[in-house]
Amino acid sequence: MKILVPVKRVLDYNVKARVKADGTGVDLANVKMSINPFDEIAVEEAVKLKEAGKATEIVVVSIGPAQAQDTIRAAMAMGADRGILVETTEAIDLGGIEPLHVAKILQKIIGEEAPNLVIMGKQSIDDDSNQTGQMLAALLGWPQATFASKVVLGDGSAEVTREIDGGLETLKVSLPAIITTDLRLNTPRYAALPNIMKAKSKPLANKKIEEFGIDTTPRLKIVSVAEPEKRKGGIKVETVDALVDKLKNEAKVI
């Protein structure tokens, strides 16, 4: 079984995002970038399936600038076998390469690679669109199971447990299928130094986005980007009546 895992290069979740002075986006100059956390969970799950003898090859795909090679190498250090970089100079967010564009590119790569399963993060932490997996499943006509908290592969099928408002729901989908990962699916491993060194020699194919013949004209436009308002300090009230009065007259929430 071949598993394909898309990964995205994003601002590291430990770094405080800075808004550009002109309000057009987030400043990514001279900041630490890393693999999207949900995608890292997807890589870990694919590696676990391979270690359990359920998969034979893991292919990692990333769409982004040349620096996204580092993201792919990080995934290969975790255990992926090879990588594909679709290089673009446009940002992978609103105002650049959008989720539908990503889904169409992945559709073409899947046509070439013919994987039995695609495992991907449910969303990226920069634009939080949560759309690519669903769009990809629709384009391919494949079954999908989103927000997975547990994955069990069977003979030609997969059972996926997902968290819903009422508790847990288990779906059974036939393969090939799309699975998107949630936080509680697993805890990604730290790559050991020997594996990091081995990842440098693993095959990585470099493609240009123009090769796919996809119209990447943005359909969405960023109007403005601003930091959230700073929270004001709280106060203590002596009585319930005082609390109700403030909620009604100052916060105006009741």
C-alpha cells in the first residue's frame, strides 16, 4: 500500500505572528517556519501504519517556495520514503494559492502516483480554511473521513473514529480514500539525528506549478489583516446583581 501525505510550510506555532505594517498580511521575514502541526500528525500516522506492516511506501507532497524542501526533509526524517515539491513563488493562503488550487494540484499528483490512501491535516494553522481534504475527495470521487482521532486499516477499507458534538462516530470507508487528521489521533515523534541525516539522501522530486496547467488566479482577496484587540484586565464584583448590571450595561451581552 502506498500512502500520500500532503504537508505545508507554515509559521511555527511557537512564534508570535506579526502583521505587516500595511495590513496586507502576516510578516514572514526572518521568522521560524515549520511543518503544519496537523500535517505532522498525518505523517506520524502514515509512519505508524508502515511500521505495523500496513503500508509499504510513504510519499510526502508540498506546494510552496524552494524552502519548503526543509518541510519535506523533516517529514522524511520522521519516516517518509520520498518527497515531491511543487515549487511556486506565490503564497499558499488567501490572496495566493488557495485550497481549491491545492486540491487540483494534488488531484494530478495522485493520478500519477496512484496511492491507496491519502492522509492529510484537517487544516493549516495559518489560514484555517479546513477545505482542501474535502475538495480533493470531491474532485477524485473518493470517500472521505474527516477529523480522525483513530484509524484502523482493514482489507480494502479503513475504519475511522471521529469526534462529533454528541461523542464519537466511527465510519468505514472503502479504499482509496481521503482521511484528514485531528489533534488526538497521535503524538508526532521527534526525529533522531541519524534519521535527519538519512533524510538528506532520500529522493525529492522538484516540479514547477506551471507544469500542472492549473489556473491559480485568486478568487478571494484579502481586504485587511489586523492583530486582535488586547484583552483588558478583569475586575471582581461583590454581588450577583453587580455582575448582571455590568453584563447588561457595560458588556451589553444580556
